Amino acid sequence: MWSTKGLDDYSPTQYEQDAMGWCLTNGIQIYIHCDEPYMMHLAIRINGKENISPKIYSYDEILKQKYEFYKYYYDKYYIQKRK
């Protein structure tokens, strides 16, 4: 069942904002892709190559998941290389 909450109801943490900023600066974009109304997927574009997730996300979970992907790539490509 779809929620009446809007997409702007999620507030990212400072870490999530930092991860997003680093990703965007380094050619990693994650954005919402809609095939039809209420059919929201996440698209990930890394240096021009795009992949669209097969999972359909609800309004309640899509922004949280978007930032989870940003954190994943930030941790994988930035944090791990600094160790």
C-alpha cells in the first residue's frame, strides 16, 4: 500500500550528505526512475553507464535507499581506499 507521505519527508544525515556530495563529484549519480506512476526504481549511473534496479520502491523507502546506495559507493571507493 502506498503512503501519503511525500518524498521530501526524509532528512539525510550529515554522513549521507557527505557521501552524496563525494559521489556526485566523482561521477556517481543515483536518481529516481519512474516507468509509470507509482512504479519507482533507483537508477545508478557511474561514469556514464546506467543501471536501473529491478526493485520497485515505495515513497516511504525510496529516498532512504537512495542514500544507502550513496553511502555504499562512498564507503567502497573513498573510505576503503584511504585505509
